[in-house]
Amino acid sequence: MTNRSDFFMGGLSLNISPAKETNLGLVTNLKVSAVKFDFASEGLIHKESGIVRLNTPYTSQLDSRPYKSTSSLYYNGKIGTTSVNVTDEILLGSATKSSVYDEVGTSASVKTLGTQRYAMNSLMLSFQTPIKGVKLGYGAEVTMSFNRNELQKTEQGIATDVSGSTVKNGQTLLSSFLDVRAQWLGLAWYAGLRYEYESSSYTQGGVRMARQKPSPHFLSPSISLSYSGEDLRATLSYRKSLNRPAYSSLNNFTLIENQYVYQQGNPFLLNETNDALQLLGTYKTLSFSASYNYIRNTATTALARHETKDDVVLKRVISIPSYSTLSLGLDWSDSFGPYSPSIEVGFQKQLLKYSGLTFDRPMLELSTSHYVELGKGWSVNADASYSSRRHHLFSEYSAQWSYSLMLSKEVGNFTFDLSLQNLFLDNKHYRTRRMAGIFAQEIEARDFSGVGLNVSYRLHSVKASYSNKKASSESHRF
């Protein structure tokens, strides 16, 4: 895979403080891209009942021109003892996409064209009032979003039954929230509740489609308890959260990966919910963490046979009914004069069963870092990490090693960093899926090795006097 992409990014922040503890401002960001990817596969091998039906190299190209701008207008001030924040966030974006698939050993080729237009406006009003040692927060939010996708395709020497389509997604989200913060019995207490009402629509080919969702109402409670002592600090928390699926998956599009593998969206995906219980803490130079998550309706890709073509594998986005994850972590870090070492150990395991299959291979993560100040502006840093074979949803990933060495020198406002990373390591990574009588394996030789020299010059540093809170979490769906 060759990446020949260019990006232009810029931002502007303006803030005025007409009075004490009062801020008016604008934050805007722009990103314009020319994304180009060339893919070259050494071999597409397709077998059925042990018989090789196709073994050919193939190439594909992806060309995209995305544009995205985000603007946020805000006011932050006080009315008496009550803090007031008003934020209006506007997101605008578009993209044109084209992809070409060609098989070297056959005359098969497919070209698809796509366009996307989207917009979002989120208005949030929040307050915080102190009442006898208790901080009471409350407010409301209105978010409206729109997304339009269009797909067109042409094919030669291959019949894919992939058809063009135009889909539109619209959503209005109304929410209110309330939270309480207090200190009691030497502990910091927090409790919050968020209510959301969702009204959404889906239009396919100019026809509004009916979608069955469990309920437009959602309650998100959260609670935490924190202790802070001389050597020990710990926080125990619970939160129920909701994530809505990405708009790129909410469609009926079928895209060709190769003539035996299609990708398909799903306009009927459900909202994901997560009940998360977490313990975080530090004791002197040790940090520890433990978490348990019970997750419903996660969107992911499952393998199935095509409805009308038995020899075609369909990668279809589905909602997993439920699964859970367990994570444990232990970190140690300290400093001994100019030497600062750290060691981290992590364990993760998912408990997932689907269609009679079990996906529960755990992952062990090890990492270490060592930093030494050598004096006279010189320093050296060495990092290494390892992650074992593991399952992530339906996929099994191979083990991975990585390391890096960096020698740094500061001269005035200049910093020179000479780095070496992952030299002489096996760079092949395997991703395997076994579902519905289908065995699919992708082998990628990812070259993250190399030698680099980074030269940076610090012109001037100005810290922003005020940073406004983000209004909506909906923008990640685009």
C-alpha cells in the first residue's frame, strides 16, 4: 500500500474577556485533503471445498477529496454565583471518492464513484450553582445533523450485482442533564444523569424507510467516588453511555473488495450502549486500573455468504447483541536523578459468543520506557513494547513487537531528534476470521521500521487564557 496524500490544516481562535470571569470567543478549524492510496496484492487466493477457483494478483486505487470545517461560538460568564456556558458548534463537510479495482490475471475491473455531504449544529446551555458546599450542574442541548451519500459504479468483465444508490440520514437530538459534586467524609462524590430523545430519518432512493428502534428515549446515569490521601489516590466509578453508529455504515451500499468479497452497509444498525465499572488509583510510584464493560449492539463486520451468489463472501456490518470486556493494568514509574524508568503491564479479555462461536482469546501487553538526561542539552530515550495474540470482536490478530531509540540535543530554540525504530523485526501481521464456514486471512507486511531525523524550532509559545468545553459528541459519527 502506497500513501500519496496531502493535507492542509489550519485553525483560528479568538477570545475576548470584557469582564472578570467572562469570555466571548470563536474557535474554528479547517481541514482540506487530497487522499490517494494505491494497493497491490501479491495474490488473491479463493478456494471452495479445497479447490482453487482463483489465484491472481490485483491492484486497487482510492482517490478522495474530503473537506471539513468546525466552528464554535461560546460565551462563559456568571450570573451571581452561577456559572453560565453557552456554546454553538457548527460542522460542515463534504467528500468525493473514487476507487478502481483491477485483476492482473483476468479482465475484471470495477470503478465506483461516491459523494458525501454532511452538516451538524449543536447548541448547548449549561449552568453550575454552588449550594452550601455542593456544586449543582444542569443544562440542555439540541443537536441537528444531516448526512447524504451517493454511490455510482461501472464494471467490466465481471458481474457483481452492485447497484448505485443515494441515501440521506437526518437526526434531531434533544437532551438535558443534571449532576451533583460534593465533599463528604473525606471523599469526593459525583452523581449525574443525562436524558436524550432522538428523532431520526432514513431515505433511500427518494423513499423514506421505516426503521424499528427499541425506544427514542435514553437515560445515562453516572456516579463516582474518589479518595485522595498522602500516598494513595483512588476513584471508583460507574457510567452508562450511548454511542450512535457512524453515518458511513448507515446505508444499503454494497462495495466490491474483489470479485469474491463484497462489503455491505446496514441502515438498521442499533445504538450501542455500554455499562462501564472502573477502578483507577495510584500508590506512591505505582498506578493500577481495573475495568469491566457490558456492551450491547456494537457495530462490527461479520462474514456471511452472499444471498444470491454462494461463492461470494459478504462483509456485512451488523450489531452484536451483547458481549463484555475485562481489563487490568499495573504501571510503575520513578526517577533516580537523571534516569527515569517506567514499566507497564496490561491484560485484556473479551467474552463474546456469536452464532455458536466463541471469541475470547485474551491479550497481554508489556511496555517499558527509559529516559536519561545526559547534560548539556543531550538526552536519550529507549522504548519497547509487546502485545500477544488476541481477539478483537470477530478478528484474531497476531502478536506484535516494537521498539525505538532516540538521541536528542537542544541548541537554543532548536531541537534535534535522531531516532531508530523496529529495525530487523519481522514485520508481517496476520488478521484471521472464521465464521459461517468461511476462513478469511489477511497477511500484511507493515514496515514501521526506519531511521529518522527531526529538526524543530520553537518560535514562541502562548498559552490560551481560556479553553471552552466541547458541546457535542455527535461529530465523531462523520
